[in-house]
Amino acid sequence: MSETGGLFLSFEGIDGSGKSTQARRLAEHLRGLGREVVLTREPGGSAGAEEIRALVLNGDPDRWSAETEILLFTAARRDHLERTIQPALDRGAVVICDRFADSTRMYQGLSRGDLRAQVDKLHALMIGREPDITLLIDMDPAEGLSRALSRTGAEERFETFGLELQQAMRRGYLDLSREYADRFRVIDGAGSPDVVFARLLPALPEISGARA
Ligand code: TYD
């Protein structure tokens, strides 16, 4: 929790994990309890970061090297933090962010080579903060992949991963949840959105109105 009472939550998971649906539902729930909620996403979430999103998610899969992607995602994150996230936290809002730096640790740091150290160095230099709580929606990779492929559209640079890579990403996220055990909460993503949401609320007893 920041000094002004703001709270920074992020959602993470492999493609097709259902985290965006859960982020939206949590935002609606907290608004219903009277909290100001800023629901945002990465890459994007500010005007400049949305421009970078278009650069990084559209086009040929080989358009950028992994190293250049680390720079682009971090540039977008810096703008998002300055323009959207920090001002909202300063007003005391709850910020719910669909992906944050853990996605760069996984997607650029793990799936496209062993670049985790570079991701962490740049993060320390230019971002320097983590969410207060990260909700990892843990999902069977085969199910996540079929969901992700069924809705593939124009922004498809990252959505053509095969099953093996999805499995490595899932393991990577679970490792990350142990590395940052103080802020991670792992939610079983199997089942309908209602079923998953019913698991989410008890994991957030501080703010959700649900008893643990
Ligand atoms: P998006 O359409 O928002 O997908 P999702 O619903 O899965 O979040 O696209 C975001 C894609 O960008 C997703 O495949 C993960 C990727 N990504 C990175 O590779 N690095 C990052 O730092 C972030 C934030 C996202």
C-alpha cells in the first residue's frame, strides 16, 4: 500500500489464462464497494505507451530482436507509470494492471533466450517498483493455447507460441511466484469465469470485502 492508500495490483499469466476477464471483474467488484479503480494494461495504458504497443505487437514476428523489445516494453512502462499509474496511486486509487514487469521477465527474459539479467537491470534503472500484489492466473497450457488461438487477431506477434513454449512459460511464472513470494498470489484458472472469480476474492481479503 502506498502512503496515500493507493494499491497497485497486477494480473499475470500465459496467453489465454483468462486474466483480462478477471481483471475486469475485479475492477467492477471494487467499484461496487465504492473504491476508485483504474483498470489499465500493458503494453499501453497511456497515450505514448499505446503508440509503442502498436509498434511492438503488430507486424512480422522478426521485426524486433528480444533486446530491442526489452527497451520498447520498458519505455512504454516508464510512460505508463509516469502518466497513469503513479498519479492514480497518489490520489488513493486502486490500480489494476493487466500485465506489468513480470511479463517482460517471462516473455523477453525467458521465452526468447536467457535475458532475465538484462530485464532486471533495466527495470531497476528505469522503473524501480513492483506491484503491491500480483495475481497469477495459473492455467493448463494446452487449454490456454486453444483459447488464445481462437481469438487471434491483428496483434498476433506473441500469440503464435507453441505448446512447449507455453509450458515453459507456465513453469517460469510459477518459479517467479516463489521468487517474489511476498507479493504473488497464485489462482487456479481452471473453470468458468465465475468459478475463477470466486477463488480470486478470498485471495484479496484486504480489499475485496470477502473473508479469507
Ligand atoms: P495482449 O493482446 O494484451 O495479450 P494478453 O491478453 O495475453 O495480455 O498482448 C500482449 C502481448 O504482449 C502478450 O502476448 C504478452 C506480450 N508482452 C511481452 O512480450 N512483454 C511485456 O513486457 C508485456 C507487457 C507483454
